[in-house]
Amino acid sequence: AQSVGAAVRSRSRAFWIVAGLTLLGAALRFATLGLQAYHHDEIVTASRVLRVGFGHAMDAVGFSESAPPLYYALAWIWTQATGTGPWGLRSLSALAGVLTIPIAYLIGQELRGRRAGVLAATLVAVNPMLVWYSQEARAYALMALFSALSLLYCVRALRDARRRDFTLWGVWSALALASHYFAVFPLVAEMFLLVRRRG
């Protein structure tokens, strides 16, 4: 009974720590979101890609961007409610960056336990580069979120070999690739591990 109670307390403590880290990460990302003007690439996103209707946005991605269309499709939908000003458009990336924090905890927990999960969540919450890309009106934060989810289900598939985990790994991997082509690098490594471990 004592060990069960200790496990429950440990799980509860980890939950509140990760919740606090997620709030800290949200504060770091949202507090200064609209202070700086758009830089060149963000101007392209706001004025060339998202300027008119959804069809125009998808056409513009085809001739003006070297990235897949998923981020721009989601950004077009998002900005119908928030607008294409710096805060409105960047808030999509900020939200993706915040959601990556608890996913990092789950990855660390799967690999090495709750302490590693808390450390991973801490690093993601306060990492200056991840905060930076969470404040850009570009696809990088969305790619990081989907890549983290892909890694989580890769780890679970390696451990348990459940069909559900393989399927979800495939879904999140496809979404990561549909966000940015750079996602291919971690996905190739994950695929190598899955093939080597599971055949």
C-alpha cells in the first residue's frame, strides 16, 4: 500500500511540475509575441500566402514556398479568427511550441522515467531556440510538435510493438513531413530503429 501511495504522489507531483513548466513556456512564448514587426519570411507568409482565400493560399505555397502546405492551410484557418497581424498569426506557432512541452515530458518518461521527463520538459520550455521558433509565423514550431509526437510513438512501438503505436507513428510522421521537409532527418533515424528492432 505504501509503494502504491508513493507512486501516486510521484505521479501527481510530476503532473503539477509539468503543468507549471507548460505555463512557464506559454508565458515565455506569448508575452512578447507581437512586439516585433514581421521579418522578410513572415511578411511572405502574411501578405503573399494568406492574403486572400484558401485556394489562393494553396496556389501561392506552390510557387513561392519551398515547404509543404500543411502549416499554411492551418494558418489560413487560424487567421480567420485571429487576423494576420503579428500576434494573431504567430500565436499558432506559439501554441504548437507550448504543446510540445508535455510531449517532451512523455518522451523522457517513456525512455528513462519521470525525472528524465521533467528534465526534457524543462529544456523544451525554456530553450531559447525553441522559444524563438515558437514566435515565428513559419512552420518550424509545428514541425517540432509533430516530430515530437512521432518520436513518442516510435519509442512506444519499439517497446510494445502494438499496431496502434505503429499507426500513430505513421500518422504523426506524415504530418511532420507535411509541415516541413526537414522532418525527414529524424524520421529516417526512427524508421531505421523500427526496422532494425522489429523487422
